[in-house]
Amino acid sequence: MAIATRSGRFTREWIRRVAGLAIAAILTFSGGCIKYQARPIDPARLESRYRTRTLEDPGLQQFVHAYAAGKIPAWPPRVLDLQALTLAAAYLSPELDVARSQVAIASAALVTAGARVNPGMDTEAGYSTSPESRLLLSLLPRFTVETSGKRGRRILQARSRLEAERLALAEQAWRTHGKLRRAFYDHLFAKRTRDLLRMEEKTRAEIVDIFDKRLAVGEAGRPEYDVFRVDLIGTRAALRKAEGEAASTLVFLANACGVPAAALQGFVIDAPGLESLPPVKALPLAAIERAGLLHRSDIRRTLAEYAAAEAAVQLEVARQYPDIHLGPGYVFEEGFNRYVFPVSLSPLPVFHRNRGPIAVAEAQRQQIARQFVALQARAIGEFDHALAQYRAALGEYEEARTLVAVQQDREAAARRALAIGEGDRLSVATARLQTITSGSVRLDALVRARTALAALEDAVQQPLETGVLLPETSEVSPRTGESR
């Protein structure tokens, strides 16, 4: 290309052409750009959507059939057990959607880590007062060549972080299950406590009625009568409190499930095997101990975070070495064509060799390694403590069941004595009251045993009872089909 002119008008025409070419190039490259899409949050609409959620949602029904085909033949079932509520929570839980969004961010970061450095372009156009050639034109593209495997190390770091976020999603899924399980059993135990208090209130009212009649005929004293009246008033106060607990635990259960409390109205919430506690020998503890708790999501997540920290150290070490910048170009000046091939290195390790970032990355790697050791020790301690607690709670529960059986026999004996005329109503009511009291002792033991079993499951992060199926946690929201 050779252009020589003495005409300023012709020179300006060339400047306009070059500028037009530059603008056309910009428009061409921007044609494939992603357009901004606004997604404002509408709190009122989101609140209305949440308040209108029900278990009859068609999407939830499809989700349940996909993960529990044959196990739950009809949805929603008349009786909601832990399995059914767990499936509903897996579909509706907003906490899981938050964890899914973290996975989506990590996936995007992996794409970013694998992207190569885009080239650049420098252009200059102008004219000088030289009578020989007034046109000045230069086209200087720029290319960057990353050295020392920086791109591969970035990809490795991003891939490890993505794996850590996936395991964090699985960890959140277990926490969601644990929150639901705790709310589920709290509600069942609150209802049983309420039912026992109703029986106790009825029995104490009968005893007060007996003493009221005896007082009227002079067969009982006023102090003794007042003692039973006070006990009845205390039982009624406890009953009112228990009824409030049953109602509040239903709200907590609905929240853990991801629906408003009204969505659970009309359903029977029960666990048929609530009192069927598995013996320690029936639990798969030997296999869990052999695995060394490596199936726990938090332990595997920490290992993935350590791999990311290891890749970060490698990346900072690689950054000691400068990248190569190539800039082959064309320059037209003074009527001559010039072809240039500049090469530059940056950054040059003149003042330091990236020692600060390397030291930070190594310290972070060491921190995660120590966190892993601490987490593993805590997990082993949680497992051993929960196992010991469950063994003790099982023994206590068996003793409480024996106590209930003995009291039931005594009540039956009192009823037989009344039937043959050798007893009275007060003896039967007193025996029934003792049976109810022993039932409260058994319920307390059952609560402790269930709590210990839940702690044992949390220590190993997997269900230990047969019949509980946890759906595989998808990285895509089952409600929208979009990555969160």
C-alpha cells in the first residue's frame, strides 16, 4: 500500500475511511455480545407465591414420582411421614436454591478461568504538514501468550472450587433434611405430650369428682380435696401449653418443608415406626468406620477446597514468569510502508518475584489443611459421642417400656377388682394416672433416643434407618429448570 498526496482534502477522506473501518469492526465484534436483561425482585409477588404453595403442586407430584416411583403411589398421600416431607422439602427448599446458585457461580468461574486472553488492536490515523505525504496510518494488533501453564492452573483451581460448591450443595441438602427431621419429630412428640396431658386431665377430673362426692357425704376432708383440685388446675395449664406447642411445631414443620402452615392442614402427620428404634447391631456402623467418615460432604468439600488452594499456590508461582505480548503491525508514514513485529514481556520480576501473593496462597493452603484436621477430629468425636448417647438412650427406653408394662398390669388388676366388687373407682383412676405418668417417662426416653439417633445420623451424614430415601440433589432447580 503506497499513498502519497499533497491534498489535505484527500487526506481527510482517508481519515474518514479508516475511522469508518474501525467503527465497522467494532460493530461486527459486538454483534455476538450478550444483551443485558433486567430481572427485578418483586417482594409482594414472591410473598403471594409462597403463601399459595400447596402439596398438590403438579411439579412436586412429578418430582416425587421421579425419585420415589412405587414407594409413594399417590401424591399427596393422606399420611405425611418423614419420607414424603423430605421429598417436598427437596423440591421446595429455598436454601437449596441458594446453594444451587453458588454452584452456578462456580460453573461460570470455570468458564472464565478457561478463557484465553482476547487480542487487542491499536489504530492511529492522522496527517502531517509534510508536502510529500500527509497521511499517517498505523494498525497494531496485540496478542498475549501466557507462559508457565497459568491457564491450566487457573482451570484446575476453578474446577476444584466447582467441586467444592457441588459438595456444599450436598451438605446443604443434608442440613435441610436434618432441619425437617427435627421439626417432624418435635411436632410428633408435642402431639403425644398433648394427648397424654388430655388423658391426665380427664383422669384428674374424675378423681376430683370422686372426692367432691365423698366430701359432700363427709367421707373425705377438705385439705385432701384441695390437693387434687390444685393438681387438676396445674394439669390444665400444662395442657394449654402443650396445645400451643403442637400448633407452633406445625408451623416450624411447614417452614422446614418450604410451604405455609395452611398447606399441611387436613393431612395426618405421623411416623408408623416412631417407637421402633433400630438396635445398634442393625446399624451399618462398621462400614461407616471403615470408610473413615470420608463420605461426609463437609469433609469431601474441605478436600476439594484444599485442591483449589494447591492450584492457587501453583498459579502464584507461575506468575513469577512474565507473559509474552506480540504486536505485529503495519504503519504507513511519509509515503512508506513499514511492517513491525514488537515483542514485550510483562510483568518483569525486577523488584520482587511475586513473593507476597505466593506467601498468601501458601498460608491459605496451610489454613485449609489445618481446618481439615480439625474437622476430621470433630467428626470422629461427634460419631463416638452420638453412638454412646444412643446406646444409653436405648437402654433407658427399654427400662421405660418395662415400667409402662408393669403399670398397665396394675391398672388392669384394679379394673378386675372393681368388676368383682373388691375395688373402687378411685383405685382404678389412681392406677390409670400412674400409667399415664409412666407413659410420660417412656415418651421422654423416646425423645432422648430419637435425638441421639438423629445426632448419630448427622455425625455420618446419611440415614441409618431403612425406608428413608434421600433424593439426589440436582444442580438445576426442579421448579424452574434453570440453574440457580
